[in-house]
Amino acid sequence: MSTNDRPSMNVHRSSTPPDDAPLESWDDETETVPGLDLDDPMNEFDRVTVIPDLPPDLYVQRVMESVNDSRIPIPIPGDTIAAITERLLDPEQYFTLDSRPPALPPSQGARDLDLELYFDDLGSPGAFTDAASSSLAEMKDRYAMGDFSGALVIAEGILDAHPDDLEAPRYVRSCREVLTQMYSARLGSPDQVVSIAVPADQIRWLTLDHRAGFLLSLVDDRITLDQLLDISGMTRLDALRIVFQLMEQRVIALG
Amino acid sequence: MERVIGIDLGTTNSCVAILEGDTPVVIPNRGGYKTTPSVVAVTEAGKRLVGHIAKRQAITNAENTVYAAKRLIGRKWNSPQVKNAIMTSSYTIVEGPHADVRIKLRDKTFSVPEVSSMVLQEMKIVAEDYLGEPVKKAVVTVPAYFNDNQRQATKDAGAIAGLDVIRIINEPTAASLAYGYGKDMDRTVAVYDLGGGTFDVSILEIGAHGVFKVISTTGDTFLGGEDFDARIIDWLVTGFQDDHGIDLRQDRMALQRLRDAAEKAKCELSGVRETEINLPFIISTGRNEALHLQRTLARPTLEKLTEDLVERTVDICKQALADAKLDVSEVEDVILVGGMTRMPAVQTAVTGYFGREPNKSVHPDEVVAMGAAIQGAALVQDRRDMILLDVTPHALGIMTFGSNFEELIPQNTTVPTSRTKVFTTSRDDQTAVKILVMQGESKRADENELLGEFILTGLRRAPKGHVEIEVTFEINTDGIVSVHAKDMENGQAQSIQVTATSGLTQDEIKNMMTNAQDYLVERRVDEHFEAAKQEAETLIAEIERLFPEIERVVGSADFGRDAIAKARTTVERTRSAIDSKDTGLVKEQVDQLSRTQRMFKGVVSRG
Ligand SMILES: Nc1ncnc2c1ncn2[C@@H]1O[C@H](COP(=O)(O)OP(=O)(O)OP(=O)(O)O)[C@@H](O)[C@H]1O
Ligand SMILES: [Mg+2]
């Protein structure tokens, strides 16, 4: 990638001595997040689903639970969890679908994974003709594949266009819940104190938007993660997402 | 000996102090600050925030953040102050069941004493953390102009917070008390109090034996540090608009940062001559691009921006002296109170007007709480020499013919006291008389506050002016006013006890006390739960990390599979215990988990 594309990360990385221990452990960490390659210019960070450090079966079980909770009728044949797990967690598949959604029609993505078999009430995505139902299908596909960020964006889009849609709100709620859980799990204890990890005079050279800038301005080396989220003036999910992003960029540190 | 705390319940900041030995000490809060913003908020998730944390989200969560509740406490729904607050406040003010004021925060409605009680409760906790023991009693300060209802409402706020408010004292009196502490003096002082939201000047006479008389109090309840901050914000916004053509006021996050930065810069300029305001990524212009705000503010610029505000305080000082019928040369000392008096320009203006350097022996933002603490200690130690004599904050009297106010007990009378005056009928053949008991300084009855009324009947029919009625006002040590009217000819009598009311009934106060207690318990339970949950989660993470290894080591041995199954069950049970928020259950599971973890570790180290 070219350095100019994402100056923030490079400025930061180059300012960290190579023998810095935390940097290594950080690099280790990123590997547990499929698709999260910060140096990949194609990577739309916001769309990347973060998978918590859980054993795969537990993870899927949780995802399924949240699906059940939200009462979206998805039949789960008892013996297929392992199979779904395998597919869901296959980084190749996962990444392909996640980072370049437009290149790959959602219906095809779903077929690749044979998900209709398990989620047959989604119907055949190919059957949808108008834009609304195709985005509905894409939302469901993404949801089924574990791309909750993607599903959420679409679900919210559907709600914007059709405020009385019956299905989208459930997906919005469920996606938000799952994502909140995921980000919370990644960030760890809410009682950790948040501190700024970049020298004050370098902050302005990062690439941040005003919301990240706002959160950053609330960090005073005393505030806890929980307090920061409380006073963020955003929804918990948005705040978690930005905090997570700032932490991944090593702009802030928790501990 | 029971400890009594002194609390300065301010419009913008509150402060708590206690007497340690013979020295008044201000108690810092958990963040290390000696004052705590009197700000209460409820977050989107329904969590209650008090103090600095609430202040830092005051703009981004404006509808659910209460500041300056003191301007509303003890006021009636239809008072001009409340009308004004409804127009200027970002939170929703609604009418309560007794023509009192309520504040809506998310889905709940709170009385004003309840909101103030949250601040008092916070101060109580600060003191308890410091002392390591429960605190029950407090002396709380109020502005000298507060009437009986406002004082009672403040007392009620204390009760709701679980505090027995053993005395309410005037802020300037408390400041003078701290100032005169340990000295025997007899002098006239001016207390110049410029806080965050209000400005007061009081002229006091300090006499021997703890007599502190407030001779006059004048002020502006809408003049304070926030106005200074607003000028800096204006300056920053205008500059940014000129440079980038963007109005930062349109964005709440930007405005919140501007406000925090403006106040910080203002405070810094009290110590240094120049400061830099640096707000990176203040506003986004488009995708992935944000602008920075960076400006240097010099002290002379700040002084120019706020010149008229300082000038206004001087005008009010002139008024206070005129009210006290004193010449400025008769003021023997000037005591500075309020954080804003740290600003050099303010000190210069005060020095200029009074023709003398203000007294700097006491800390302006701490002196009021210290005075309250001194008074509290003196009350429980029964040190007569140190006990303030209570004075009536306002004149008391009745309404007479032509809507006039006839004063019986003048302002600043030391209590207990009793006064009697004789009145006559105003019409021919008048057989009944209505006694309207009022409080205030105006000659016109309708400009004063009505405290209560009663009717005396059975008067002899006679031409006007022929029946004499004796009216007696009595105030006991607890400040309770009773009024007694008697027909001097036939001895017919009628009386009334005037009790100040905060606008809340005793039952309501009891209810609110229970709620406040419940909140505290909940908060403690929450802390315990969070601790247990965290411990459990750490253990779960550790156990799950070990699972693959364990599986490898124990292979297909039956006992191993059993153990793994059990471990998984324990983990699941813990998760559901966490989900059900059952602290006891989580704690039980923590024991199981640590046993599992020890076993796993043992297996791995051997394997
Ligand atoms: N060093 C300083 N220089 C200038 N201003 C300061 C300084 N420290 C605090 N202030 C200002 O003092 C104000 C707070 O004063 P204080 O704590 O006395 O208020 P308060 O008693 O709650 O207000 P009020 O008298 O209106 O009830 C704030 O506006 C704050 O910015
Ligand atoms: Mg004050």
C-alpha cells in the first residue's frame, strides 16, 4: 500500500521502536481478527466483523443464541453447528465476502456457503427482483454469515427507506446487540483506565474524524472505559466501535 | 464525638469540609478535586452521573443533564424565576402536584430537592470515603437572600440524601466565620462572591461572641464564571467561522469541547499570561477529513472580552453599600469568595473599588464549606462562643389596608424573638379580619412572599378604627414562626404556626429518601457484581485458553472427557449466573472456576 493512503497508521507505527514489546503482542492480536488487516487499503474497517477470542463452537453457539433471542426464525438442525462453524470461520470465505461486498453478489455469496440449506426461510435470494427485497436478502445473508456490521448498515438503510418494515428493526436490534457484545469482549473490563498513547503534538497528524477526536478529548488518564462510553454522546455501539478503532491504531491504551 | 460535615451546595460547584482537630479541611473527591460540579445527569442507558463526569457530557446530553438546580429550589411553579428557567434550560421543567417544580430526566420526574440531594449524597460519599465511617450530620450553606421555603427545601434535600441538616447558614456568614476563625474581631466586612453562575456581595458586621450580621446582600443570579467562558467560546467560534466558514455551534460535540477548553483556558490565565487552546479534529468537513482548532489566548485579550462583566460586579458592590447605608471607606476588609475571584482582573477591580487589597488568607472556593464545617463542629461540641446566632433572613409582617406591608420583625433580627403590634379595623361594623402573614422587604404587600393566612372572627360591631386587635409574631430557636391575633376587648383569639415548605409533603420526602437509599444499595451491589463478574470472566478466558491443550493431553481418556464436560458446564453455569446478574451465584461459580483452572494448569504442566 502507499504510505499516503493511511498516514495515521504509518506515522504511528514508525514512531514506535521496533523492539517495543507491546507492538508485537498487538500484531499477534490482529491475527485473531479475520479480515482486519490495517495495511490493506481495501479494508473498510467499519465493515469488518470482529470475532471474539472464543472457541469456535462457543462462538457459533452464541451467535445462534442471539439469533434465537431476536426471534428471527432460523431453523438450526442440531448436527450442523460444527459444519456451519467451519464455514463461518474460514477466513478465506469470510474475508472475501466481507471486505469486497459489491464485487460479489450477495446471493452468490450465500450459495457459496450453502447457507440456504440451513436458513431456507430466507428463500432463494435470486428470486428477489426489486431493490428493497434484494437488500433485505443481502441483510439476511450477511447476518447469517456473521457480518453483523454489514447487515446493520443495510438494515438501517432499509429502515430509512421503509420506516415501517417489520423485519429490519429486529435485525438492527440483534446486530447491535451482537456487535456491542463483540466489541465489549474485545475491549475487556469496563473498569480499565483509558489513556492516550500518542504524544500530544502528534495527535493532529493522525487521520481521525470529529467523533474520534471528541472521544479522544474526553480521555484524561483518569477516565475509565465505562465512563468514557457513558459520556460519549453517541450510542454505545458507535462509541465502542470508535474506541476499539482507536485502540487498534494504538492512539489510546487501556489498562 | 459525632462528626459533622460542612457542605457548600453551590449553583455550579459543591464543596465539603470537616474540622480536623482545630483546622478546617476540605475533602477532595475521588478524582482529587476539591470541588464537585453540582451537575446531575441520566445517560441513555439510564445510569445516573453526578459531578465532573456529568459536566463533561452536559452539552452532548443536554436534555437529560440538570445544572443550576439551585436556581429552582424551593420556588413555586408560577414564580418568575421558574418561568425564566423554563425558557433558558435545556432540560424539561414540569409542574409538580403542589404547584412546585419537577424536572424530567429520561422517563422519570424528580423534584428539585431530589436533584439537589443527589449532589449532597455525592458529597456525603466523598466525606465517608475520606473518614472511613458513615456521616449523618451536616451544616449546609445557602445564599443570604434565600427565603424560608428555599431553606426548607435545601434541608429536605439533605434529608433525602440521608443527612440530618442540623443548621442552614448563609454563605457570606460561613465565609466570614472561616475568615474570623480563631480571631476575636469587631469589624465590618464585604464578602465579594463571584462563582460559576451567580454573583453576590454581602456587607456583614462581625461582632464579639459570634454575632455575624448580614447588613445587606445584593447580587445577580445570572452573572458568573459561565459568562466569562461564553465570551471565550464566542471568540473561538467567530475566529473559526472567519477561517473556515464553519459554525462550530451547530455541532454539540464541538460545543462541548469548546466549553471545556474555554473554562480551562480561563483558569490557566489566572496563573500565566498566555495559553494555547488546542482542539484537534474539532469538526469533520467530509469523509475522513477533520479540521483542527488552534489558538493562543493572552490574558489581555480575555480581560478585554470580559471587561463589562467585571464592571457589572463593581456596580453591584456600589448597590450593596448603598443598601447598607455605608460609605466604601467604612468597609474594613474584603473577603473574596468563589473560583472566579482568582482572576487577576477581578482582584484588580475589587482593589480599585474598595481602595484596599482584598484579604487573601482563605481559599476562595473552599472558604464557605470551611465555615460550615466550623459551625457544625461548634454545634456538636456545644461551643457557645463559636455558635452563630441565627438571624431572620427577611422581615416578617402582615398585610394591612391598601395592600401595604406592615413589618413586625425586621430583617436580621436575632432569634428567638417576639414582637407585638396593635392594629384596628378598617371598615365600619367589621366583624372579621383576615391576617396575611408575609415575608420580605418591600413596602408593598404583593411584592413580598405570602407565608400563611388565618381569619379572626367575632369582632364587636363598631365604627372603623374602634376595635383594637393585637398581633404577636414569635420565632423560636428552630426558626418556627407563630402568629397570634387577639381582640383586645373580648379576648377572642386565633393563631397560626407558619412552617416553611419546600413544596413536598412529608410522605413524599420519606419516599424519596427510600429511593435514594435504594440507589445507594443498588450502586454498591452493582460494584460487587462487577467485581465478581470480572473475576469470573478472567477465569473463563483462562480456562478456555487451556481447553485445546487439555484435550490434547487427556486424549480420549474417559476421566478426561468427564472433566472437560464438567468444566464446560461450569463455564456455562457461570455465564447464566452473569446473565441473571446474581452476585451470589457468580461468586459461587468463581470458586468452581478457580478449582477448574488450578486442575487444568496442573494437567498442562504435567502433560
Ligand atoms: N483559577 C481560576 N481562575 C479563574 N476562574 C476560576 C478558577 N478556578 C475556578 N474558576 C471559576 O470559578 C467558577 C466556579 O466557582 P465556585 O466553585 O465558587 O462556584 P459556585 O460556588 O458553585 O457558584 P455559585 O456561587 O454561582 O453558586 C467557575 O466558573 C470556574 O471556571
Ligand atoms: Mg459559591
